[in-house]
Amino acid sequence: MRLKSLLVVLGLLVCVPLMALDFTPHGTQPGLSVQLDSAQTCADCHRSQNSADAGFMPHSTWGGSMMANALRDPLFWAALDVANNDVATLGQPGVGDYCLRCHTPRGWLNGRVVKDGSGGTTGAGGESGCRLIGNHAKKDRDDNDYAGVDCHFCHRLMRDGPQGQANLIGNANAWVDDSISCANTPGFFGPCRRGPYEYPAGSVLVAPHGWAYSSHHTSSALCGSCHDVTTPDTDQGPLRTLVLNDGTNTARPFPIERTYTEWNRSLFSDAILRDGFGDALPGNPVVAKAQQCQDCHMRPSQDPLAKACTVNPSGSRSGNLPVHEFAGANAWVPGIIKNEYGNNLTQQPQDYDRAIAAARAMLAASAAVATTITAYTPATPSAAGSITLAVTVTNLSGHKLPTGYSEGRRMWLNVQLRSAANALIAESGAYDAATATLTEDTQARVYEILQGIWNTSSHACEVESAGAKQFHFVLNNCVAKDNRIPPIGFRVAAPDDPSGYEVRPVAATYAETSPGSGILVNFDKATYTFAIPAGTTGPVSAAATLYHQVSSREYIEFLRNEAVDNAIPAENDLCLAGPGRPFTVGPQNLSRGEYMYELWSNPLHGKSPPEPVAMATAVSGAVPSRR
């Protein structure tokens, strides 16, 4: 069914008045007095050509991250085309302005997306990124907007607005310092570079540019500027409002991603624990100390040579230098960018290798798995046996597991039962790498959030059309499923706290840590029962492995199909009038959705191979349980 017809059925063509919308009316707007400089400006001092320094220098560790490559990410571009097409179907073109604000803050603030910074617009294709300068494979200089979330944007962020406006969470509705001078550095033109340091007079570490201490840069609220994502809060109100599964419209802007809120409602945000006075916490195999986002995702370098600048003494920042790797769970896309564009960038291939290794290390630290055999009847030569397992997955992270961008992202348990000869007897959550197909059997545990569009006729949250999963990021207004594992100390909604609706489990139940506490456990316990064929030689062994996947096959196929079904043009045709076109890199003569599918299908990129997170095994004992 074509999207417009579907939306008529679902009653979504009457949500907003059909007049021009400003999708990004909040926070600092394009038209800065002092434009944001490129990352190359910082690389001269904050990147080292010495391989011994590459693991801690700010530019070297940032270069391979998804922050640095937010606008090179081919998955983003394919999803952007879907979003633009979806909202244009409603007669509201231009939602790409909302998407690109996060992925190229320098291009957006410097007036090269939809808003030109002078009260006008950039022209046709601005919402599709066609007015940006540079391309995916150019170096991170002033003539290239493809450097993603870079140095000057983050280090000019302020907690409050220039007239004392409150800090804003989500959608990159950030306040950016646009002063023309910096008090700490007389004679320096432009705003201070803000960070978590204060330099005493005469210190050899004093920066040669304007600087200012910023407590905001030590706070998760800075990360929350982008890492809560809500439906566009336009100048005429929210584009979508949250509908609960009983049909209640909460009138709250629809919550698309809630990583910051998940953290904020967990014990990780507790001030006492954050100061280091926490005790061991029940339900965790480790002591959980509350942390800011930066404590995990910008871990301090313990390298004895650590320094922040090439002119600083070696070792001057050991234990006191946040590593700018911004590691998350994405170990797939950095490899694509390295292989497609890496030879031409300021970044080196090793930057991407470090980013992939950091993502894998972050995944390994995010969860623990335990496996116990609770019942076992061995097979005999003439009779089948059986085994029952209890598998517990504990969330060790400071937010839901998994978190962040929801479309196509998932974790699942693969449970295998093997004989003494290592022959596979039974399996749940089987994955076929050749076809990228996950078998969701009746016992399979798949941790994910499925968002959809509320159908006013069937009174249901629709996540499929004609049997295929749908991923309409900017049109969704309901949650059909959210069984992602809560973080420790996760507080659910109280009667006077409607924001809890945004992060509550849906179509899943997590027990309270104690009756009436309103705090959910941070683990999931799954039970598996398998038959053991007659003649199987014991002992039998069970292995439970938790996997994470960035993009499912269903999502990649959806992006391609949306491009084909809606006749979305090839990128060079879409952006025919854009600067520097036609491109000789990237999608070129393919639509972005088709290009993403081509990359995914390339054996070099492995169809978003699942990453193992944690594993546990158990072996049957000599004494069988009773039948």
C-alpha cells in the first residue's frame, strides 16, 4: 500500500495544519556572528603523527568515531530520504532540516541546510543536504561540511542561552556561544573554547586560544542535547504525539529516542553514588557507581604519555584526559566508511580500527549472561530426554539495553544445546549469516523497541504493512513493543510523572526490585526447554550468547524498497543544483537507499554482522532430574 493511502486509513493526514512548518525553531539558529571552524583547525595541535600518541590525542581518537562520521554514515542518508518523503506526503516538505541539524551542526549553523542564516532559505534540496559543501571523502577542512559533530560545535556549547534561556534537552536544540571575545584571553577574537579544565596563571598547559572552564562539559545534560530525540517540535507544536496502547493520546511529543532520559531515571544519575559512596547493588555482579555519560563514553586515558596538545609535555594529562572516542555500540558503520572513503580523509585507517575496537569493548562491558540448568533428563538409546535452562541477562550499562537509534537495532539471545560429540541438538535465536535472517522461534528473546503508527480503525499500533516491518521515523506515534532491559535503579512512572510513559516497558514486564518501590530490576530471566533426541550421548552442554546488531535485514530492505517504490532519485539527480555536483563518491547514480543496500550486500561489509556481547555455558551433571 502506498504511504499516503496508508496514512489516510490510519487517520494521520489531519495531525497538523497544512502550512509551512519550522521544524527547528528552538536553540541557537543559523546566522552566527562567528562561524564554526572545521576540525582541521584543531587537528594541527590536537592530532599527533606519532603512533604512540594516537590512542589518546583528541583528534586521533575522535576521527574514527560515529560523531566524526555522522554525515558520512550511509545509513543516515538513506533514512533521511525516507523521512523527507514521508512528511512531504503530508504536504509538509522540509523535515530534513530537523535531521541534518544533529548530523552536521556546522553545516546547519553556518546556513547551508534549509535556513540560510539571513532569514531566508538555501533553495531546492536544502532538506536533502544538497546545499552542503564538500563531500563524504574530502578532508575535514572549512570547505567540507561532512565532518559530522566536530570540535567547535561541542566546545562552544553553553548550558544556558545568551539571554539566560534554560538549557534544552534533545533534538540538538543547543545553545552555542557566539561571542566575539573571550575574557580569559585578551585580544583573542571569537568565543571561548569551553571544556572541563581551568588553567592557573603561568601553567604550561594554558591553551593558545580562548578558553573557559565549563561545568556543562562534565555533565550528561550536554550529551542530552542530542541523545534524546523527540518528534519535531515545530513552531506550531509537535508533529506527532504519543498514543498509548489503549488508544489514549497523551498529548506529549512522541519520544523517538530516550538515551539521556533512561540514564536520568537510573541509579547511574544518583548524586550520592556519582560522588563514589555507593555500595554493591543487588542484581549486579559488579559494584555499580553512578556516572555521567562522559565517564563511560569518554573514559580518562591512563597512558603514561597522555597529553592533549602536541606542545604539552608527555604525561601531563595521564589520568586526566577524556579520550574522545565516543564509543557506542556501532562496530559496523566505521568499517564501511573506512573502506569507502578512508584513504582520502584527515583521519587515518587506524582511527576507524580504534573506533571499532572501542565499540566492541563497550559492548563487552554492557551486559553479563548467566546460564543454569534447572532440569535435566538424559536421553537413552530408545527414549528422548529433555533439558530446561534459565538464562539471565543483566544490563550493566547506564541506559536501556540496547539504546539509541531504534530502527533495525536489536539484541538477542542465541542458545545452543550440544552433545558430548559437539553435535548441535537444538537452538533458539538461530541466525543465518548468509541471508542475515534471525529465526524468531517461540522461545527466542529479542530485545528491541518497535515503534509504529496508531491505526484508529483497528485500534492498534501498526508496525507492519503487507507483512513487512515498517520504519517511519518521523511519522511514528506509538510503541508496540519495548522489552529492552532497564538499567539499574530504573524508576518507572508515578501518577504525577507522566514523562515515565516515554520510557516504560511495552508488551513486556520487568518486576520491581521490591513491591511498591517503582524501581525495576535490571535483568531479564528467560527459560528454555529443549528435547534431547534418543541416542544422544551426554553430558550435554548449553551455551547462551547475547548478540547486538546495528541493522537488521528487514531495515536495510525497507530503506531500499522505500527508495524504489517512491521513485526517490539517484543522489546526483536529487542534488543536481548543489555545490560540487555531480559527486564522484557515495551513491552517485544510485538512490541513497539502493546504495545502502549495495553496501550491506557487499561481502566486505558482512550484512551488519552481529557482534557477540556476552556468553555463558552450562554442562549437564551426572545426576539427572526426575521426569
